[in-house]
Amino acid sequence: MDDTDIAYLSHPSKRAEDKHHIVIIGAGIIGVCTAYYLTQHPDFNPETHHITIIEARKVACGASGKAGGLLASWAFPSLIVPLSFQLHQDLSDIYQGEQNWDYRRLSTISLEADVRDENIKLQKDKADLVRKEKEMQKAFSKTKLSNKSKDLSSSSSSSGSNSNSEEGSGVDSNEEGESNEDEESSLDRYYTDDELYFSVTNSMSDVFSKNGSRGKLDSSPNATPSTNMESTSNYQDPLPRDLDWIKKEFVETWSSLGGRESTAQVHPYKFTKFLLKKAMESGAIDVVLGKVTGMDIDDSDDQNKFAHGVTYTPILNPTKQHVEDDNELLEPPEPENIHIQDVQQVIVTTGPWTAQLLKNCPISGLRAHSITIKPVTTHSSVAPYAIFTELKVNDTQYFSPELYARRDEVYVCGEGDTLTEVPDPIRSVEYIKEKCDELYSYVSKISGPLAEGHVLKRQACYLPVLNVATSSGPLLGETNVSNLFIASGHSCWGINNGPATGKIMAELLLEGESKSADISSLSPKLYFDASII
């Protein structure tokens, strides 16, 4: 992910002097959206306001650059989702999102599929029978046409030079006056239709058993086809016709989660980077590479603690370090500490790293592995679908990858784990190759284009999860320390809820209240003491 056109600094500029100075910690989707909507707010003036974004690695280096980018009007929390879903559409309309960050509407489904080895063999045997029946019926049809042609030829010869006979078509005609050529091409169309597998198998009642049970192939010498095969429910309920990159024969059930009116997608990294660059056009934003090590809080008055600055350690050679590969470690930061003082407001938008700054904050990280695959397809791209799967891998185990078709690749992610702690923010998130390979192995079983394609990227990231039984997050607003705000804990819906979060935070920072949504139940004051750092 190249971000060489972002002007990173190691030390803050002098442009914040004598201005209302806002410091945002974190350059992921939440921090960037906050900066963007601040610059768009009518009360923001570059002559009197300045924003400093402090980022430990680079823009969108965490989940903001490695997420799937699914947008849904049915996501959570419902307090901000409708607003955010509409803001995504508005931003796309304003800035040509389809071209700049691959915004598009799509359909979302869930499906259950049987990818056990014995079922794969079973479906292959069924497909072989289908092909054989097709060949047999074609051969029968050609024989029938040939015989009919001979009969007509004989009839024509016996009638002599009858001038009233039908002529001029160039092909033989059947008894209903239709072209036999049309009859044969019609047969071809029937068998080459997208639903060939289901149409043929449904007609083969003498081949497949009807007891609905799942049995193993009978290899006994006297076995009959009906004892070897059984029907599955998906034959009567095939997947959408345009979803041609999923092997329908393995799907047992499926359901729609949302159509194009309620689901969409973006490329997260492209979206985050575009908004940051757009915000920086205001001339009122510095992006500093550094690791925040503390916040300056005045606690002289126990009843009125307030934040007034931050301390960070700059990263060496930012112009070089920020373009390092995600799997490389940055050099240790310089041993010096830089103090940014006279700050009016500090906003923590560090996702799973939040608790490393605010020790009492109940937000942790859930690691998720993902891959991107370049599919092999006859089309320019695969049909736009987001697919939540439940794959039966053996008699007792299931695997549940999610697949998001992008314009030129397919994104696949797996279930989260807590096997490792969230690393130091200056270090990359390491992935386990075996977990990525497992993702590719299983999705290849249900998709020919993916099986024939190749993996473009293997990666892992941490999702910020709020560990509170009564709330799914996020936490938005001012903490119990004045001037110290937090916007974090968005779980898997950070990209979806980024714009609404940014707009709400801009209102809180510049107007003192959220006017776009009621976020009282998301207040961080309800869940932790921010003065413990």
C-alpha cells in the first residue's frame, strides 16, 4: 500500500501556534473521518484552527487498510448506522467514489455448504452422470433428426416434382412446421443454461434417491445409481443466476441478507487515504509519525481534570519508514520525547491500541486473518456479492469464511482469535501463513474462479472490541477528563460507521454536542475512568 504522496512529519510544524489546536491520535478510518468532517464543519476556519494527526506507522495501517469494506444499513449500532450508510453514498456522489475508492452497491447473502471430501466426490460423480445424460440425449436427438430427414427425403422423392412442396428454408421441417435446426439449438440452449445441473438432476428421478439423507457411495458390485446418489434441498432453490462464481452443487441452503438498496462496499485503504488527502487540502492538517507515550492531564483539581497536551516519540526518517512493507518492522523510535502543549482537545482513535494509552478502557483486540485472491474468470470481474458462509468440513466441524467480491479481486476473511496480544503500535501485525492458506483451501472448494486464481496478499489485523456486556460499542464522546475524547471500539463495523463517527465527533468538538445522532448511550463516561493512564 503506497502512501508516498502523504507528507509525513517527524516534528509538529509551527502552524498551530495561537490557534485552536486539536490533536487526533491515530490515522485509521475513524481518525481520518474525524479530521475530514472537522475541515468541512462551518465553524472550522484554517486561520483559527489547526489539526495534528499523530500516527505510529502510516495511514490505515491496521484494520482500516485490511478490512473487507462491507457497508450495510442493517449493521450496528442502529444509533449511527443509517446516518453513516447515507454519508457513504453522499461522499461517493461528491467525489466519484466508484472511481476513487471502488464504492458500489452489491447484494449480500449467507449460505451453508457441504465441502466434506466424501461430498465433493459425490458431487463429481453426479456431474459425470449429468454430462453423460447430456451426451446421450444429444446423440438420441441427432439420431431422431437424421431418421426424420431420411423420411422427408424419401417422401420428397416419391412425390416427384410437386411444385407446391415446401422449399426455400434450407433445412428440414418437423411436423409442427418448426425448423429441426431450431429444435437442436434449443436443446443445446437448455443444456448450456446456468441451471443445467439443477434442471437435469431434477429430471433424473430414477438416478437420485429421494429420501433426503446423506449417504456414502455404495461401492458394491450390485449397487444401483439410486443407492449411490441422493438429492439436496438446494436443487429446488438455486443461487441467484448472476452468482456464477460459486459452485451451486455444494450449497445446501442460502438466504438473502440485503440487496443493493441496503448493502454496499468500499476499498477501505483507498477510501481512508482519499479522505485524508481531501482533508489536508484545507492546509490546516499536519500528519506526524510517532508513538504517543502519554497525555498531559492537569489533575490539580480532583473535580476538574483536563487534558492539555500529548507526549510522543517520533519515528526515524518518516519519508523512508512509512513505505516499508507491512510485514517489516520499523526501526526503534528516537529516544527523545516531544511534547505538544497548549492543546485544546485530544481525540483517541487508536482502535485496538486504545487500552495501551488509556489503561482503564475496556477495549481489546480480536485478530482476524484475511487474504485477497485474483480470480480466473471469463468476465472482467466476478459478480458483486458479499457472502457469509458456513462450510461443513467434516461431520463435526464447520468453517465460516466471509467473501467480498471487489472489482479486481476477492477479499476473504476468517474468524477472529485472541491467541496473541495486540503488538506495540510501531510494529506490524504478524500473520500466520497456515491460517491464510486454510482460508484459500476452503473457499477454493466452493469456487472454481478462486481455485484457479492465485493469492495476492496474506495479512492479519486486530478489530477493536468493547468488552462490556451491556453494549456492543463504539465509545464516542468526551471522557470524564475534560478535553479528552475517544472514538473507538467499532468492532467489525469501523469502515461502515466511520463517516457518521467523524461527523458526530466534529460536532462534539466544535459545537459541544452531537446534533446528527443521539449517542448518549455510547458515552465513554459510562464505562471507564480515563484519568487512569
